[in-house]
Amino acid sequence: MKNLTLLFFAYLMIWIGLFAYLLFLIQRGLALSREIAALKQALAAGNKGDPEKRKDRGETP
Amino acid sequence: MARGFDDRAIAWILLVAMVVSLYMVFMYVPTEREMGIIQRIFYFHVPLAWISFLAFLMVCIAGIQYLRQRSRWWDALGTSAAEIGVLFSTLVLITGSIWAKPIWGTWWTWEPRLVTFLILWFIYVGYLLLRAAAGDDERKARLAAVVGIVGFLDVPLVFFSARLLRGLSPVVFTRQGAGLAPPMLWTLLVSLATFTLLFVLLLRQRLFLELARDEVESLKELVP
């Protein structure tokens, strides 16, 4: 019985480890998604304010 | 990539499958007569090995596709699958040693299946080291694709080593069938399905991460 309990906890520990890895990937993914959104926003704001880039896009000043 | 809903659904199914699998391994399945309780590690060890092989097969396919198309997507898929494959194969080596100690009386022995599997592990650790090394990305991706394809040749060797070279490792699946009592077979199948789900989820997340990193890099170059 003691061995079975030990095995169960070993099994559970590995599952928890794998879930922790999964959570780490999800967290990193979310952080990168936020970074991408912020960069896209900065890019849009930067382009809007830059007369040269507006000219490149063919927009009237 | 549409991840949100699909991944949440997979994660919930995975959680339920994990609980069912734990119940089956520790409550439902009978204890094996000769090996005793330690045999239950088999329901963990075999699915881990299956996922390792599946991951390395994906690395091989991704390598072939990368060399044909030179697409970053295939390269990213190869890297992601290799990382997960190495993680799972490390767990295969650990759980195998835990099983071997009470059954063979030693943590490790130079037996054909163990040796070929260790070689496989080294090949894909090498693959990851190559990816992490500094240098030209294009060249690294090309080299990694070749290592991924050539490395996969070891998988059939691992599989057939116990059958052809008569090693110590037990052979479960033979031409005559699985050689397991129905409750044991069902427990193994549920465990296999659970780990396959985990693999799918991990691979999707890891691939997304790899591609998102690229997007961040390219956006950083554009931002004034």
C-alpha cells in the first residue's frame, strides 16, 4: 500500500510538472500576444504622426 | 492561428481524461502478478515513449517539408516538436529507470533498447543545442532539418531492438496481439489517448510561441 501511494504521488508529480510546462507556454504566449498588440499600436501611432511615412503611403498631408 | 476556443476545449477534455486515467491506473486496473505494483508505471512509461516517437516523427516530417519549401512555419514546427520530444523522452528514461531498479536490480543496463533510446535522446538534445547556437538562422534551420530527418532513423531501431536483438526489455505488442488482460489494455489505451491530447495542446502552444517571437522581432524592426 505504501509503495502504491508513493507511485501515485510520483505519477501525480510528473503530471503537475507537465501541466506547469503547459501553463508556462500559455503565459509566455499571452505575454507575447500583448507585446505584439502594443507594438502594432505603436507602429500605427508612429506611422500616423510621421509625415514621410504618410507621404510614402500616398496620403495627403 | 485560432487558438482560444479550441485550446480551452482541449484543455478541459485533457483534465477530465487525466483524472479518468489516474483512476484507472490506481483503482481500476489489477496488480500484475509477477512485477507487482511497480508494473503500473508501464501505463505512464509506454505513452511517454509513444509521444516521443510521435514528436520525433513530426520533427522528421517538418524537416523534409522545410528542405522542400524553405518555409519558416515548418522550421518552427520542427523546433517545437523536438523540444516536446526531448522532454517526453527524458521522462521515458526516468520512468524506465524507476521500473528497472526493482525488476532488474539496477537503474541502468547496456541493453539494446535502452542504448538505442539513449542515442535517440542524444540526437535530439543535439538538435536543440544546434538550434540554440549562435549563427546564421537559415543555415541552422537547414542543418537542424537534416539532423531531424537522419535522427528519426533511430526510431525503428528502438522499436525493433527488443524484438530482433532479444534484449531484456519486455515486448508488449507482438504479431499475436497486445498480450494484456482487457482491463490493462483499456487502461493503457486511455493513458495513450490522454498523453496524445497533452501532446497536441503542448505542440499548439509551443508553435504559437515560436511564431509569436518571430512576429515580435519583425515588428520591433518596424517600430520607429
